[in-house]
Amino acid sequence: MVGRSLVGLIERAGIIILTDTTAWIMPIDSSVTVYQRIHPAWGERGKRRSRDSGCGVSFIGASLGSSIRMQPPPVLPRVRSVFDPRKVAAMRSLKLAALNAQVMLTSPFRRARIRKAAAEGTAPISVSFYHRVADTCANDWTISRERFLRHIDYCKSRFEMISLAEVQRRVRSQQSHNAAMSITFDDGYRDNCEFALPLLIQRGIPCTYFVTTCNVRGQMPFPHDVKSGEPLAVNTVQQIRELSDAGVEIGCHTRQHVDFSKVHDQATVRDEVVRAKSELEQMIGREVRYFAFPFGLPAQLTQAAIEAVSEAGFDGFCSAYGAYNLVGRDWFHIRRFHGDPEFARLKNWLSIDPRKVRQEPEVRYFLPPAMSFKETFPMMGRTTPLFAH
Ligand SMILES: [Zn+2]
């Protein structure tokens, strides 16, 4: 009991930062820092979201057992600050060191929890997503070959690597008796055919590759790459066909990488879901079973788009806001987290961080009874008790 309380404290650890005017608790497990501001009276709590800033810090210390529950950050005001690169780098190193220590200290308990859940058939299933594996043009959505290889070696040695269909089967049947995970990619970058995908194919690791059809067909770089000044090459139709022939599951990532939170007309929704599916099926000559929402945050998972996904005949859809697949829940929705290039953060995710379970935002949607997933609704919002505290 004492051991469990101690682990609970360590798992709630954060870093306290005191500035001239206020105190913040900074969680250590995310790349974008969600600062939790505590007013001088230590009563009312607010929160702001910002990149690591590191400015104006007069004291840094550790906080054990903070009872603050983080809510998923909606759009929050950015902290106005002057960025000092040295302080930012120092802050990042500090956070990673703290996270490494935290994962190391808690991993025996986390492993025991997973073993217990596996024995009961309720082991949570991880699904990670990547975008681009390459050693050139590094950016926030690129991971180097070396780091990707390390991820794959680590995952393959500790997890049963399964397909999305198998993830759904286990969640639905409540038979999850192994630590398992699945690998996915979004967008369709050409560089992935150089190293990452051949590696996965060669090792027989199931993989789902979500592509944006218009970009592939028209060989158009993605708007976010054009905006950042690096119009990176996208996959060709031929490559997508070859991947499909090699056993990679090709999934749909809309026609134009649309942000559904900004789409309000039904015709566009159908175009980006239903038409995208049939275009992609024509491209590869096979059925396309899965859909991944561009951006994949709760805001993009709109009722209209999910209805279109179901109506189009997809077997399921993927989000990307960071969550696990817990048995007995809504299996039509496959939850994913980022294959974070920072190994400590990936390990933290894979070892099932109970904070991530607690903090998962609830995504609600409703499909009419004529659609096939009625049975899942009473289960929505439920978590596996072992991981819910
Ligand atoms: Zn995308």
C-alpha cells in the first residue's frame, strides 16, 4: 500500500517554477509544455499553454504528488515571453532527465500492472503514429532513421506487433492478453519508402499507411510544408500501389488534408471521406478499411465527419490526440499517440502512463441505429478500472 502511494506520488511529479510574480507546475511528459499556473494564494488555478520558454525563472524545484488534474488544453492564450535559447535547452534537458527518472522508478510497477491486466484480458493497446522518417530537412514531424530504428527495435522486443484489425478485435472481444501495439503513418511522404517502410516490411511488422489522395495523385506538397519553406516530396501512386502489394495496409487521410473543425458543409465532408475512399480504392485496387483524421484532435472529430466515415463503410477511424485503446470501449475509434522522437517520452507512453488514461478527453459521437456500431455506445467513456486511478 505504501509502495503504491509512493508510485502514485512519483507518477504525479512535476517541476515547480517560481518566477517573480507567480508559480507554475510544469508536467514533464509532453513536448509542448502545459504550464499550470498557481496564483500566489495557491488557491485558484489557471493554465496556459506555451512552448518551453524558460524566461524569468528564479527557482526550479521538483514537485511530488501534485494533485492538480490537467484538462485537455483547448485553445488557450499563449504566454508572452522572450525566448532565451539556452534556458529553453536547459529546461528541455531538465524535463527529459526528470521523465527518464520517473519512468525508471515506476516501470516495475507499471509492468506489474500490465501483467495483471494481461492476465485478465484487459491489457491496454498502444497505436503510435509517425509522419516522416528521414535524415534531411528535420522538422517537428520528422524522425531520423537512427531514432526510428531504435523505436522499432525497442517495440519489437517488448510488444506483439499487430494490425489495426487485430487492435479492434481485441478491444471488442475484451481479449487482450499480451502487451501489444500497432504502427501507423500519416500523410504520405516519399522518404518513408527509402528506409522506414522497407524496414517494417522486411521484419514483417504490420503497418497502416494513411495517405492524402489529392497530394499523391497531383504530386503536391502539403500546405504545412510549403508554409515552413520545405515543400517535401510526397509518395507517388506507383509507390502506394507497391506498398499495398507488399502487404502494407493503405488507409485514407482525406483528399486534401482537410481540417474538419473548419468544414461546415455536408458536400465537402462527403468529398473528403466517401469520395477519398473510393479514389484510393481505385488507386490500389483493394478495399480501404481505415480512415485517419488529419490533425486528429477532438475538435476535428466532428459528428458529421464520423457519420460519413461510418456511412462510407470504413471499419474504423483513427484519432491522434494521444490515448490508449482500452478493452471494452468504443472500438470503431482507434486512439493513437505520437511516435515521439524523444525516446523517454515514447517509453513513457508505451509503459502506460496512468496520467494519460486519466486525462484523456472524452469524444462523443452518435451513429444512427441503421449504422453498425450501436453496440459500442453504452461502453463509451468507460476506462479499464486498473488503469483509471
Ligand atoms: Zn496528416
